[in-house]
Amino acid sequence: MIFNDIDINENLKNKVASKGFTDLTVIQEKCIPEILNRKDVVGQAETGSGKTLAFCLPILEKIHQGQGLQVVVLAPTRELCQQVSEVFSDFGNNLGLRIASVFGGVKILPQIQKLRFSEIVVATPGRMLDHIRRKTIDLRNVQFLVLDETDKMLEMGFIDDVDKIIQCIPKERQTLMFSATIEHSIHNLMKKHLRNPVIIKTQSQVNKNKLEQVYYDISQRNNKFSILLHLLKNNDSGLSIVFCATRRESDMVEKNLRHYGINASAIHGGMSQQKRTRSLDSLRNQKTDVLVATDVAARGLDIKNVTHIYHYDVPKTPIEYIHRIGRTARAGENGKAITLLTEPDHDNFRRVQSNEELEIEEEDIPDFKRVTFLRKTSHHNGGFQKRRWNYPKRVNRHI
């Protein structure tokens, strides 16, 4: 099915054509007609499936300029919030529609001013509740509620916030929910807030013909960083994302990569919004070659030309693994996912391998130069004193 076949106005079709889109993805083909028919929809779709456009286009077709706030989209992270806002802005610009992007970590006054005149708001749950409590947002005319990356929002502990927000939105609305998985907590949310939803599931986006998946079984844990450094220095194609388990480890790996000559930047939930945006922009503009991240970067972010994914720490579940590798081998391009496996990672790796869809082959460890991992400690004489360890101590900290 092609975009010209769907029942949307010519302005939207022309915008789609200007982007070079012709064929609909599976999630778009199945969701758009149902949303246009005013059905509540639950879409199970993974990273890279085109789901944002699947709800953006039919919503833009149904709402009107100057009739107050009509659309609320909730997203789990600031980055996804910004990205969804950009899609609505890009496609809604010719329709005269205004979009407010609402999230924490930035001043609230500009958001309050934008909310007065916007037809669409894309928000993280915490900041959305803040506006509701301040009475700086008018939800009386809302026709559409979209819960994007619902499973991630629940995983991050937003279930109560989401529930409170929904209670403030008119019941006579259309509710759309998108999630990578539809498990028990998702079903409970569906039963409570959706009316006879159409449930749409798509197949996995893992393309075995385009994505090579390998792992290195590293017997000595303190060799992990040295092998990562070797692989990155010998990779001269495209962009790379290195996934770490914690904020602190992401920072340390990024600093060490830069110390050894790799043009890297970091992104995680503990950084200010300005720093997170700067890291993403730097990667997108190819000012850096490597993004070191926690799993906050695995969900929904539009980062093009990623050719390599490195699991510096193995994710805990197959779903998180699939979300990570979904950042590469997109739009018909090839990609490679590399897992650096040491003894502490074995339990997680066994869980990942329990998914029969994943085919991860072992590769021989290449010849590499062993380097020292550097870690900064407390202030010393007005500066930082460096201590040398082969590998950083792990800390238990929320991502």
C-alpha cells in the first residue's frame, strides 16, 4: 500500500512525497485506516517501524487550527518527546497547527506561553502533571490521547502519573497506545482506559539478512575496554553506539574513549537537557563518531547512519537487546551488533539468547593492545586527581 492510497488531505500527501516516502510500513498500513475511522488502537511496534507517522498523519487529518488543545501525546523521555514534536511540527506546519513540547530539565515559563496557543502537546508524564497542577494547561477540548512507548513509561515508574493525567482528559476521546510489548500491565491499562481497541501487532524489525550479530567471549574482564577501543579504532564506516548499564559507567567509558583518541560523546538520564541535546546533535551532524549511552537512547530516537552497535554491558532481556540493535540495519542498510561478553554478563546473555529469533555468533578475539582504564576521583589541589584501574567498579544506579 502507498501513501497516495490513504484518505488524507493533499497538503499531507505532498509533505509525505517531499520526504521521499512512497510505501507505508506495516504498522502504518494497519493503523492509519483504523485511526481515521475513530477507533481506539493498540499498536505493538518496535524501534524503526514508522509508528510515529502512523499516528501523526491521521491525527493531523482530524484536528483543526484555532480550536484549542486537541491532542495530548505522552512519551517516556525528553528525547522522544522532542522527536515526536518535530514530526508533528514538520507535517503540521502547512496546516497552521502549533505544537508544544513539554518536559522537565528546562524553564517552565516558555512552555506555559506555548500551551496557550497550541493544538498539540507532546509531554513527559512528570512535567505534564506539573502543568495540570499549576492549571497552566486546558484539557477540555482534547480529542486524541496517545501513549507512546507505553511499556517504557510503565517500566520507568510512570504508571501512577499516566493514570492521573488520563483522569483529567475528557472520556469522549480517541485513545492510541503504542508499545514494544503487550504484557499484563499494558492489558490492565487497556481495560481501564480504552474502548473496544483494535489490537495491531507487527513482526520483528530484526532483518537477519542485513544485520550481523556477533559476540566476543572475554575471559579476563579487564580486557573489555581494550577490545572495545581496538574495534572502534578499526571501524571506519558510519556511526557507532556503545551501550552501558549505568550512567556512571557511560561517563567513564566516554571519557576513556576520548582520552585514547576516539571522538565520542555520552547521553543518559543524569545529564542536563542541554548536554543531552548537544550529544545527539553532535552525532547527527557527524561531529562525533561514537555515542556512549544507557538504554535511554534505545527507544525511538531518530539517529541515522548507525552502522555498529556495541553492547559494552549486556541488556537484561531480549526485548531491550532488540531495541538496541534496532538502531542499525535500517532503511535497507547493513549493520553489525557486537556483544562484549565477560563472566558477569553471562546470566543476561543467556536470557537474550532464549529468543530463538536472535542468531548471535561467536567471533575470535582479535589481536589488541591492552590499555589502562582511567578513572577520575575526588578534587585534589583545585583539580582532579587521576587514579588508574583496569576496570571501573560497578555501581547500582538507576538509568
